[in-house]
Amino acid sequence: MSNTMELFGDIQVLPRGRYLQLVVKVTLLDDAIIRSNEPEEVLTFNYKSLGNRFIIPWRKIKGKLRRLVMEKQRDLGIPNNSNCYLKDHLCMTCPACLLFGGTGETSATKADYNLLSRVLGETFISRTEVKDISAYTANAVDEETLTTGQALMTILKVPTETEFSGVVTLRDPTPELTSILIDNLNRLTRLGASTREWGKVKTEIVGYVLSDRETLSSYDLVKSEKKDDLCKIADLNLPTVEDSFKKVAELIPHILPKKKQEKGKRGSKAKEETTEAGEESAEG
């Protein structure tokens, strides 16, 4: 499918109503622990039309994705981000903060502005109904007595080879922001809890739709296998992720809201100039 709409050529703070929706497929290469709080649970949802499905809440993907973006920009030595990290120490001036947003009041810099997330998501849904849930009993053995005592815990896991479909949307996309998002989605290789030993995944971007509204959803993707309306990612002709990070970092100081103190100083200075001009006119 061809798309006549294009990515924006510049970054602006105010929304302009253009949405790049990426269709994402996540395949478990190992069992994964997808849970809320309790160890003896696994997240599922019983849909009326789809039946009982495994689900991955967007917050679990977004948190991992944001950390990957922050890792990448640190590796590239992007300015203004060396002290930026989750959750209450955001700098509000780096590409990751521009993409995923933040609250200025609770940021490290106590910025007097907030940033709305440009990356939107939704629950990822398994392509098949729940059949088997893997159970694993973990224990901690005392090295001296070789006993476990009370250190026993049953962990429920989503089985290997389970496939999930989801949609990740970039609001007001530019080539650079798109390149950063796609590169780090492709770097998403682990999901869920205890990723030091579980949750290895393969993430694939199947295609995209660029529109003035959100037309795709995870629910519809799982309900229908139709992919004819998707454009190929290669058709976007994106810049390299390295160049994209650097360009976005250079643009940020010019597009973020100025501090109120600076505005106040400019206002006072303008008032003084006006007063002086009036006095000179009166003297003249």
C-alpha cells in the first residue's frame, strides 16, 4: 500500500494531529513472567469475541522501551542526559523525555513545563487463546543445611512461542523521531519480570499506517489477519539512528518552553525600555 501523507519535517510542541501507527509482533523465545503484583498469577483477559487471551499491558512495554532509548542516547554521548533516569530524575531536555514525556515538577531540573508523551500504546494481545500456563517452583537452598525452609514460590509463566500483536503509535512523527522509535523497538529483546533469566522475545515491526487519526488497534489485528493495508517500513527512507539522536538533541533547546524566570526578565527589560523611551520623548 502507498501512503500520500508524509512525515513532518520539523518538531513542534503543540500537537498537529498526524499519527504513525506501527504494527508490532512479539514472539516469546522463552517462557515469560507477565504479571501484575503476585508471583502466582499470569495476566489474561477474557474477551467476548476473542475468548481468553494472554495480555501484555502497555506500561510494561513502554517502561522497557524508554529505558532502551535512554541507554542508546547515553551510549552516543547525547548532551544533557547524563543524569537523566527513571523515575523521578528526568532531565526534560533529552530525546527520551521528548518522546515519552514527563512531569516538570517532579523532574531533576524542576522544570516549569510538562511534556506530553508522543509515543502512544495499548495492550498487546496473544494471537491464540490460553491453553497452557507453565508453572515453575522456585526455591532457595541454604548452603550449610541444604534445606529450603520457607523459601518456596510458584511462578506462573506464559509459554514459549506465544505470539502477541500490538500497535505502537507515534504522534506527530518526523523521520528522526521515527528512526529512534523503530530502532529501539527492534532492540526490545526481553519482557516481563525476572528478565535476567526469563522473557527472551523477538520483536518485529510488520508495517505501518500514517493517518490523521488512529485507525488500528491490537484487538482488530488479533480478530483479523488482514495486512494488505500496511505500508513497508523500508519505504520511509529513515536516517540512521545515530544521526537522528544527534539532530533531535540539537533541536530540543529551540522548541521547549522557555523558563518563566527568563520570560519575566524579558518582560521587565521590555518595560524598562518602554519607560526610558517615554522619558526620552517627554524630555524631547
